[in-house]
Amino acid sequence: MSERKYNFSAGPAVLPLPVLKKAQEELLCLPGCGASILEISHRSKQFGEILAQTKANVRELLNVPENYKIMFLQGGALTQFAMIPMNIIRNREVSADYVVTGNWSKKAASEAKTQGKINVIFDDKEEGYVRKPKDEELRTTPGAAYCYICANETIEGVQFQKEPNVDLPLVCDASSEIFSRPVNMEKYGILYACAQKNAGPAGVTLVIMRDDFVEMSGDDLPSMFSYKKLAEKDSMLNTPPTFGIYIMKLVTDWLKEQGGLQAMYEKNLEKAKLLYDAIDASNGFYRVHANKEYRSFMNVSFRLPSEELDKKFQEEAKAYDLVSLNGHRSVGGERASIYNAMPREGVVALRDFMVEFAKKNA
């Protein structure tokens, strides 16, 4: 199979076509290197320039203040679930607050409990993880080190429409929405994202951390689990994920060419509206998992009236080059991940298929 389809996978996910073409063009021999990006030393001048430019792109796009470190780590979000409390609250007389709004923040809280005392100040389990909390529902713990959130729950399709207003620094898993909209970095002590959903390939995790949080790392931690030691070595304490960083550079170059994050945000909202309008007009044939005011513009999670129709929908969609629409096993149904790199044409094609499918099967 040589022709590309519209890939709605939640991750690893679609990458911008110009990025793939650029990587293909340079894969055999990176200009000025005489070798592939997969072969050159991470200590080389050429890779040093790639690393520096990727950091500069991230700082520019997210408007990251100078008192924040930008790191490119390994181990994905699951490693960050443990590393953050390990560095910030372990062996200290201090706790952390956690907001549980879906599968990923639930896992983060579970991992954090292995490292120190945490307080779950909101948990939407009884409602089935269909919403984010209102500001007045978040009663933070006096003296807590941070308030942890997952900006966008990929599985349930539930998203903060704006940062919660709390009196603690936010620590945020932004894996599935990073670079999808502007953020106010000064609200965050830590913002991180595994790349394979919206920023690059699997294998690299972007961590943006305020300097005072970096300094909290205990001297008793193994080197690879200490943010202080990783930051001191500029993400090169060991061999970093060089190819992943290179692809993230190409992705962030592409984002700048698109006009930056505000432009991407407007495009993302318009794409999501195409699908949600079709869902809302279906007279209940399609049902969104999330409450309307908390719907994600990155992951549209929905169901049909029966499991049989769910399967039929996914199978027939393939004939229209619409693939990877199955929902997560814990929720079922369908999920259309419409990240930055999903072209509007793909969303229109899905919308049109949904409308026709409902007419035939309602």
C-alpha cells in the first residue's frame, strides 16, 4: 500500500506531510553531515544546532519565559507520572494536589502515590469522566507544591477550555494538545508532552520546567531521574532521542510557517466544529462521551446506538480511506483524533461519511 489514508489514530498519530517529505529527503544524508540523522553523533556540531533550534522554536511558539528549562527526555508520559512527584514531593513534608478527569490523570495520581502524599481534590469517576471541574470546585490544599491536571483526556475526549484558576502552580500533561493553542506558561510550574500525539514521533518527551522546580530535585536520585542533572547536561546526560528531536524541529518549523499557535487554534476549532455539528444534527444517532462545554477539539470521542453499528461504521469508513477510528478499549465506540497535522480535507471527508452513514442506518 503506497497511498496515504486519513489516519485518525490517537497516537502515534498523523504528522504533517511536509515534515514527512522533508525527513524523507534528508534521511539518507543530512545536509552538511555526509550521513543520516540516524547515524550522526549527538555530540556533533550538526546535532547541536538541531537541538538548539528545536529549543528556540518551542520557546517562541509557547512564549516560554527565560526562567524555564526546556528538556527532551525519554520514557513517555508514564515516566513523568512518577518523575514529577519523585523530584518535587518525595521525602519532603509537602503534598501535591491532583485533578482526576479521565484515564491519564487517574494513572498519574496512582503513580504519584508511590512517591509521596497526594490529595485528589476532584475526581469525576461517578459521572464517568465526562467533564472538567469548574474553578469553584477546586479547593487546593494549603502548602501543596502543585496542582496536577491533564489538559486533554485523549480517551474520553474531555478538555479544559482554559487553564483552571487555582492558587498553586499547575503541573500539566499536555501530551495530546501541545502546540494546538496558545498557553499562559507563567501559570505552570511544569508542562510536558510525549510527542507522538501532536508534536513528533514516539520516543521523545518534551518537558518545560520552571527553574525553582528544577532545583527541587533531590541529590539522592539516580542521574536519569533527576531533572536538575538532566537540565545541567542540556538533555544530553546520555544519548538523547536524536531522531525524535529532529522531527520535532521539523514539526515546530512547520507550525511557525502556519502562522503560530493562534492560527492553529482557529483551524483546530473549525475542524472540530465540522464533526460536532454533524453529531448534534444526527438526532441522537451519534452520542458524544463528553459534556458539551468540555468537548475536546483534539479527540472527538463518540458512540453509535449499538456495538454492531460501531463495528459497521469503522469497517465501512475504511472504503473511504478513513482509518483508525476505533475508540479506546476502556470506552469503546469511535474516536477521531484531529490533531494539528490532520488536514481539513480529512475532517470534511469524515463528516460527509458520518452524515451518509446516519441517513442509511438511523
